[in-house]
Amino acid sequence: MGDAVVIAGVGETIGEATARQLHSEGYNVGLFARRASVIQELAADLGKGAIAVPTDVTDTEAVKAGTERIQDELGQIGAVILNATGGGGRPINDASVERLRSIFDVRVAGSLACVQAALPDLRDTDGTVVFSGTTYAEGAVSKQIEWGAVAPAARGLATSLDAALDQVQVTYVSIGTSVTPAGTTTGARQSLDASELASLYSDLIKRDQAVTREIDVFLRGWHLMSQDRSKQIVDPKPSWRPCSILYYNTAVVELTPKLTPQWEWGYCRFSL
């Protein structure tokens, strides 16, 4: 594992929570985002070992330059977290080709640019790539046409990179619930606290031998999805009890708290 982690697409939820989690564990963090003020304030708050690199991931040359700066100032890159989204989709009457292209450029082309820029380091360190993904990558998404088209492409990129990179762990985290900034979830939980995902990402990066290619994450007892991913079933049957499970080939094995205490809060699917 290298000294530095690149987090591409840093906002107030997953990106910030992950940066804080990893920095607190001793990792150096390089922060990519188009909004310079957001990452500059975060880097200043984190202090030594964190730098803000204002970057549009759709600009390949900017990604290369930003990656080189992180390497020069923070050291060899051992992980890349791909969190840039490009926004959501719209219903069919409001959907547009331009918006689809814009989201694709961020979510798919931008992710590839980030991985390629750090690839020599990732190979040298047996590093990790984590995609902040979505359950919209599976099934129909009638209310978000553009996002429903791009999400499977991002998932396909993750799968293809995993197949192409023997010594690099590539994990697609399929998130099936809304996410709120760390520490802001109160009362009846209807969203997942970003700190939960930050802990999961940290665990993935720390792994030495075990490899996880895909994980489904849902809020405990909340989101059970129909075939149309934009139509959520929020009143699960009383007989359905959320638990953490491991899919290994055709076997289903329930995970114990000893193995994965941080994953007890939702549904997780692992392909090993």
C-alpha cells in the first residue's frame, strides 16, 4: 500500500467523510473536486498530509497534472476512490442527450482517466480502486433516464478494470440508499450516515489478500428495491430480516460480527 490516497469527487458526504476517516488513520489524502473552496477548506482543516487539487476529472491533462502533484507532495499512490458523479438523471420528457454525455464524461471517462494516471503506482503497490456506485446500475430506472444509462457503464468499467489488473483490487460499491453527511443523521434513520461508507472504504483499502469485487449497501430494514430501481419498496415484509451475507459462487454464508462488525447495518453482496 502506498502512502497516498486520491479521492476524486470530494463533496460534503462520502468524499469528505472518507477523507477524514483515512487521514485519521495515517493516510495522506489528495482531494480532487471542481469546487476549489470545498476541498481547500477541508485540506486546511485536516492539516499535514492533505492537499486540495482543484481538478475537473473530464480534463485528462488536468487529472494527470493533479496526480503528479499528489505523488510529488504526498508520496506513492496506493488507492484511488472514484466518487465524482456528474449529477442525477431526469424523467423521459426532461431527459437530454447532452446531460447523458455530461454524466458519462464524469462518471465513466473521468474514472478511467483517474485510474490510468495513477496506474503505475497502483501496480507497484498492489493498490485498490473503489467506485462509489449505485443500485441503479442494475434493472430499469424510469425516473432517471440518463443516470440509469450511465450507471451500468460505470459498473462495467469497474468489472473490466478488475479483469485487466491482476494485482489491483477494483471494487464497485453499489449504494442503494441516500447518504447524509457524517454525524448529521438523527431520529428515525432514512439515510445512511456517510461515516459508514467511509469505514467500509477504509477496510477495503487495508486488505492484504482478500479481494472484494462488488458490494451492495442498503440501509437496514429500509430500501428493498423492485425491478424498477426508481420505485422503492419502503415497507418490507415482517418476515424479511436484514442481515449481512456473503455470496461465494452459489453458496450463501452468513457473516459473523467477528468478521465484519462494520457491515451489520445493511445488505452486502461480495463476489470473491
